Amino acid sequence: MENSDIEVLTQILTEAQSSDNAVRKEAEKKLLESKKTQPENYCVYLFNVLMNKEMAQNVRVLTAILLRSAFLATQKHDTNCWGKLSKENREFIEKQIFEVIAAEEDKIIIPHLANLLSEIIGSLYEIEDQIRLTETHELCKRFIESGAQTQVLAALNIYIGIFEKLFNEIISVKDDLITIFNVTMASEDTEISFMGLKTLCKLVIILERQHSEHFIHLVENMIKVTMNAFDRDDEDTLEKCLVEFKAVTSVEPRFLVSSFNEMCTSFKKIMQKKDFEKKTIRILPVELISTIIVRLKTVFQNKLKIVEKVVEVFYHVMIDIDEELDDEWINPDDGTRIEEEEFSTDPVHVCSKSIDNFIRELGATKMLPIVKSLIEVRGNLSEVQDWRIINANLMIIACLGEYIDNIYDAEPLAQQAIKNYYHEHPKVRYAAFHVIGQMSTDLQPAFQTHFEKHLLNTMVQSLDDKFPRLQAHAAASLTNFLEGCTDDIVASHIETLATKLIQIIHEGNTMCKENAVTCLATVAEAAESLYEPYFEETIKSLSPFLVENSGLQYYQFKGQLIESIVIICVAVGIDIFRPHSEDLISILLKIQNSIFDETGVTQTNTTIDKSFEHHVLQSYLLTAWEKLCYLMNEEFIPYLDQIVPTLLKIASLNSEFKTAEEENLFTDQTEDNNIVSSEIDEKNSALQMIEAFVRELKSGFAAYVEPVSQILIPMLTFKQSETIRSSSASCIHGLMVSVIEGCPDDRDLQVRVAEKYLDELWSASKIENETEVLGVQCQAIRDVIKEMKSPFMSEEVVNAMCKKCIEMLKNSDKRKLINEDYSKDNIQSQGENIDHEDFELMKMENYNEDEFQIAISEIFGSLFKTHKEYCGALCKTLFDDILPEYLNESGPDIKKRFSLYIMVDMIEHLGYDYIKDQFDSLIEFLIQYSSSEVTVLRQSALFGLGMAAVWCKEGFTSFVEKAVELCKIACDIPQGDQDKEEYLHCRDNAVSSLGKIIQNYAEGDNMDELMVFWIERMPIKLDLEESKEMNQLLLELLKNKLDLILGADLSRLQPVVDMIGEQLHSLYMRKETIKGFGVLLNDLQSIPTINEVFEEISNDIAKSRIRKAIQEAKQP
């Protein structure tokens, strides 16, 4: 090695830290090129620079970081440079690194050397299967025993590094480690005592729980180190100690639970001190104590006295705040983002959020009395003089609405807020707005209906608050209220709201503008067609802002403005929007072009903020394209040529992605291949947009299927992001539809594309480790097969596919069993100390497995539908092996649900003749589960009865009476504690199946009575496709049996007309059905009282739909 080589390298290392961006980039490029092309020389030369103490400190630090990056043990063997060194050079570096550390005196360099040593040890273990614990541990002990600060710190840094690499072996020296922790945390040297605490925390985080218990008695020492820093007013050390405590609570909260009382008592002093220069210090104890209580909720549900004391402490923290208001809070600068400051440093927000979490996790029944008694002790807020008490109480009240079922129980709490809408102190008004906004969300729509008359005017007046922060929050609160309003509530306030909000948009700062424009969009969204008279003026007032105010501080506003304008356009409908469509899209395209350069990459920026703001604006823009596509449908197609190329460029960003090392050579990074998150987000947004376009435009997107597929298919195995893999798989369904509808006569093309997609999806599934992604891939496989409608695969391919599916089922069961065993072991070993976050994670993983298994069942259903003649082997396996096992009474619900899905698909797609021998058994199972207490099982079984009435009419006749009885019972089951969405879907299936029975057995006994029963339970609530079918049936019944349905005394006329009005929309009816109802309603005008009936319709939108349908029916 020549000295000249070292000199050249030293010069490059110096240039790599230059303030000149061009010089720095060129040096980075040289270093990366050297690492890739000459890894051995690169490492050896760097190590020689590192050993030279005469080198500048910054050069040696950078050298240590670069070497650590080169030797990262987590890298693959082919990218870890350690494996590319000769044996001679590996031994040289391994020997010298110990000597270099032992001789080093620079405290800045020591941690980097320790990190480097840990990576070398990790590489020795990962690549050469060598364990260097003994000699490393002995070196560290000698350093500790020396008492010299530099050597003690070096030893502790080395331990931190090797814990992660040798965590299974480290417990063998636990007794020595306990001694080391005792010695270092008792040191009077602040740096050493903190590093002792930090090292212990790092060890606890990586150890298995049974091993970390050996160190629990050391928590007392950790608390002493922290409080010593507090007593010395050493904010830097105090903050670092609390951060380490918080890290432990996030991973292993049980480690601290035995010392919880002592910790709370000590940290209470920190929470009571309000004059820290570092505002986060007061917040950190709140967060870590809250985390322990929430994560170990089983423990604290039985220790409510302790929780009550914690809540009291938090409450006093909320009260004990500065009385003087910061002008930056009252009048924030343009571009201020509220969430960042409020939720990180504001004790009132942090403490109220913690109390909210206690109620949610420990149970409202147990916690609400504690919280209510706390705020009630202070008496009526109108009599309280200290604004801080009122502020604290209101912020706690804002948390309670979610846990109140009866609006009348919420009224006294809401009144406390309403009375303070005009309080003299800005913070109190802010809190009052917050309460109403939160309750508007938690209790909608009952809250809006109950308070509309005496609250909405007050909320509108609050928009005139003289302080920008409060004016903005008043608009946000009003937005929440309007989101739960019906059009009739909004109708009388539209003009006032539109005028006031547009004024704020023109005159307010960015925070006011942002909230006001979102509020205005909410007004239009609630009003729908009633907003039409105000549309022209709104567009005229808002559009100029799209091209003005180009500064970064306006990007958030501009993004929300784009979103809001598009929402308003959607609200009024395509006919009103059409004259403005070209102008708006032209402006949005200019904005798009200003964000992207010619390669489609977000423009390079010199600051993180600028990159972030461009990303925010882009996200809003992409969402706008999706909404406009939905609104305009085919009219949007001409603009695709200007939009899709940009999406494709973003989605194809492969070479542009940077690993953490390439993004910043100087980051002391431990993770490999971490992709810059904004690029991942951009890529995912583009994929989601493509999915939206193909879903809405179908054949209109056919011209882009090939270029999109070329980019999309590699993304199915995109290693750096499971989100990208899921989004890519989700796009395939729409692309398949585009090909089929765009090329309806080219069956060969359709088959080639389908086979290509299926091959790529199966290949991706073989190497996929995330169950959630596997589920999405299976759904894509199902959809491709289903969309092909008729056979396109051979029997051999179908059988092979079925075997893959059954193998995936078995593997999924194995993964579930591992998760269940893990949870059981934890429950048995930890008892009430179980970490509920871990437990919930296992539940979520098994939920994903359940959904994955359902996706597999749907692949079988798609094969029944399209390849009926090739499903013999599959049916035999199902009937002989899988279904008997899955339907065992003691089996899990997911197996029964899987089986019910299979049965229903057999009934619908294979038909009676195919399954005649098993048909009665299948129906008996459907009947059995049609009264199940498990909602999703009852839902599937009820749907199956309806399918049997349609597709197996001959065999189902003898079961009709029993099926009707079960469906009628299911229609009237109260929701109780069932999940609302599952309950409504279940009820929809019961109503729909009755409709199918009426449709197919019209001449049966008691059908007239059943028709009346059915109509009284209409309409379908959630299933939009079934809604269209049932509304068509309703129309036919009204035509043929009008007198029966309306009743002899017309007692059912009003509810039937009300229902028709609500359903007269393309979401719920086909065009011909809407037209048929128009004719029917026109004919009903012969009834003398019909006009009174029309006037009694409470929903103005329903009323206008009826008038429109009648008017169109009168036209020739």
C-alpha cells in the first residue's frame, strides 16, 4: 500500500464532507464506486486511515462509519464486504480493531469504533460462524476496571453493539453484566452513569423475557440516575434517560412494572416542573407511564387506585401550565402544522390523550366514574375563575363522547362547552370548539339532530373569532359537525356558510384558509344538489388560489384547495361541473407539471421541507384525479394521455431508489435497503391511481394495459415494501377487465393476458412472506379467473392450481398454530402481566390468516364458475376430506365460514344436478348456521338459502318453509353488541333471500303475507348489487300487487314512497328501474292524498328525486 493511495483517499474523505454540494456528491460517487469495484482495497485503506491518530477527527469518524456500513452483519453475504476480504486481511482487521479501541482517547470517535467492532463481530458470526464473546467481554471488563472515562464509555458502547449480534450468548455473562451495571450507574461521572443506564436498556430490549428478569432489580438504579440528572438541572442527560425509559416501555413494559410506584413517585417531580427549556422533558414521563398502563391493562384493571392517582397527576399537569399565551400560538405563521407542536410538547393535549387511552383500554365502565368525579370536584365551570381548570376539564370532556351511548347523557357535557364558546380566554374557547368538534364525530348523527337548532348559529358566529388559531379551529369543529348533518339541516345555512368561509379563505392565514376550504367542501358534500345555486360563485372565488401563492408555506392549503374544489364538483354532479371541467383540469395539469420534471421524478430539492411539501401537494393531486375520473367517467378519457405517463414514470422508479447508505454516506445506519419513504409513498400513490383509473374506465383504459403491465409485474415482488406488492396485485383485476372489455372479440389475447397474470401472481406468492399480501394476491387470482367467465385453462392446470391452494391452506394453519401456541405460552407464563400489544399482534396475524383462507375459498368459487367440468377432483377432496373436518362442531369459526363460502359457491355455480347427492346435506348445514349467534356465519348461511332458491329450485322446494322462517327471524334480530357492519350485511342477506324466495316461489302458500313482511324490511342497506336486484323486484311487485302492498287503507303508502325516494339513485337502482319507478310514481298521482304524501317526505333530496323521476316519466 502506497502512501499516495492513503493521501488520495484522505482527500476524498475530506471532500465528502464539503459544504459545496457538487464537490460532496462527486466524492460520494467515488467512494461508492470504490466500494463496489474494489471492496478489499476500499476496506483495508479505510482501516489504515482509521488507525492513524494524526488524521483529522472528522475524517476518522467518517471512516469508522463507512467501514461499519461495509461490514453490516445484516447484509446479504454477497453485499457484506467482510466476506470479500482475504483471510489475511480479515485477521489483521480483527486483531487491530481491539488494539485501536484500547488505545483511543477521543470520546467522539470511541462510539464509532465500538459500533464498528460490533459489526465485525456480527460478520464473524454471520459469515464465518465464529463467536467472539469471550475475548470481547474480557476486553470490556478490563476497560471498566480501569475506571478511565474513555475506556469505560468504550466498553459500554461495545456492549450495546454486540448485544444485538450475540443476544443468545450474552446471558452467559449475566452476573458480570449485573456488576458492571451497578458500578457504572453508581458512578459520579454523568456520562458513565447515563451510559450504564442506556446499555442496560438496550440489553433488556433485545433479551427474551425470561432472561431480562435477571436485571429487574436494577430499575431502582435507573430511576436514581434519572433523578440525579433532574436534581442537577442537567436537562440533556435527563431527557436522554427518559428517552431510554420510553424505549423500554415500548418493547418490554413488564420490566418496569414491579418498580412502577417508585417510578411514578419520582417522575411526578419531573411532571410538576413546568419551566424546562426542553419542553419534551415534562411530556416524556407522561408518555412512558401511559404506555405501561395501556400495554399491561390486565394488571391495572385490578389496580384502579393506582390508575386514579396517575390520572390525578396528569390532571394537575394539565392545569399547571403557563398563564401567559405565546403569540405564536394565537397567531401562527403561515405554513404551521398544528399536529407537530400540539401532540409533542403541549401537556394538555398529551395528558388528555393519555386519559382517553386509559378509558378505551381499561374499560369505560371502570374509568368513566374516575374521570367524571375528577372534573366534577371542580364544580360548575361557569363558577370557576381559573381558566386553566376550565381548559383542562373541557379537554377531558372532549374524550368522553365516544363512550356515551345516550345523547341525553352527553347534553350536560356539551352544554359546558357551548357556555364557553364566548369565554374571554382564547385557550378556553379553543377547548370549547374542540369538545363540540369531537362530540360531533363521536355521536353523529344524533348529536347534530339534537343540537342543530341552538348550536349551528353559535358555531357559525365563532368563525368571526379575532384570533387566527381559534378561527381555524372553529372551522375545523364546524367541519366535524357538518359531516354528520343531513341536507335538510344544512339547507337553511348554505348561503351564510359559503359567504363566511369564502371570506376567511381570502383574508385568513394559511391555517384559516386550510380549515375553511375543507369546511366549505363539507357544506357542499352535505348539501349535494342544494349547493348548485352557489357553485358558480364558489368556483370563481376559489380557482385563482390554484395559480397564486407558490411559496412552500401554501402547499398544504393548495392541496386542500384542490381536494375541496373537486369534492364540491362531485357534490353538484357532472352536468353542473361540465362547463368548468376543461379549465380546472388544465390548471391541475399545470400544477402536476410544476411538481415533476421530465423524468417524472419529484423535483430535486435542497431541503427536507420542500421535498415534503411537494409530496403533500402531489398526494392531493393524485386523489383529485381519482375523484374526477369517477365523476366524469368516459369524459375523462381524453385527458389520460397527459396524466398516465407521469403515473407510469413514478411507478417505474426502480433505479432511482436509494438505500440508506446511498442516500447519505454519513448516516450511522444499522438497517440495509431502507428506501426513502417519500419515494415509496409516491410509487404507491401512482399504483393506487392506476387501479382507480382501470376500475372506473374499464375499456377506456385498454390502450395503457401493456405499458402498465410491464411496470406492474416486477412490483409484485418489490422487496422493499409490502404495500407496493399489495397495490400491484390489486391493480391486476382492473387491467384484466380493461383487456376483456376493450378487446371483446380477441379471446386469444384475453387468454394470453390471463395466463400471464396468473403465472406472475403464483410465482410471487411462492416467495411472499406477508400473509396480508398473500391474501391480496389470491384475490387477484380469483378475479382474473372470474372475469374470464368461461373455461380457458386445461384440467391439468386447474388441478395443479387446486393443489397449490390446499397446500397454502395447510401452511396457513401451521402459522396460526404457532401464533396460538405463542399466545398460550405467554398467558401461562405471564398471567396478568401479559403484554397486550404482543397479544393483539398475534390476534391480528391470525385474523390476516383467516382472511387469506377465505380468499383461497373464493379461488375455488371462481373455478366452480368458470371451469365447472374440471372441478371433479376438487369437489371430491372437499366433500371427502376438507368439509367434514372443517364443519366439526368443536372446530374454529373460520373453518365453518370457509365451508359456508364453499357451499354457497357450489350451489350458485355448480347447480343442483352437479351436487344432487350432497345437496340435502349442504342445505341442512345452511339451515343450521342460519340461526348462528356468530354474525358472519349467519350472514353466509342466509345468503346461501337465497342462492339455493334461485339456482337449485327443484331440490330446494321442500326446504322453503323452514328457510322463510329462519330469514324472517334473522330480519328482526336486534343488533345488540354485534359489529354494526357485519350485522347490517347479515340483515341484508336475510331480506335479500326472502326476496329471492318470493321471486322464485310466487305461487306458494302465504306468499302475499310474506311480500308485505319483506317490503316492510326493505331497503337493502349495504349490498349495492343486491339492492339493485331487490329494488327491481319491488317495482314488479308494486306493479302487480299494488293494493296488497299499500294496504286497503293505504297505511303503507307513506313509508313505501319514502323508501322509493331514498333509493332513487344509480347506487341502488339500475337506470331502467329508476325509469320504471318514475312511471309508477306518476301513476300514483291518481290517489287523492298523494300530494300530501309527497310533502310529508322528510328528506329533501328524496323529495327532489321523486319529482325528477316523475318529470322524466312524463317526457315522451
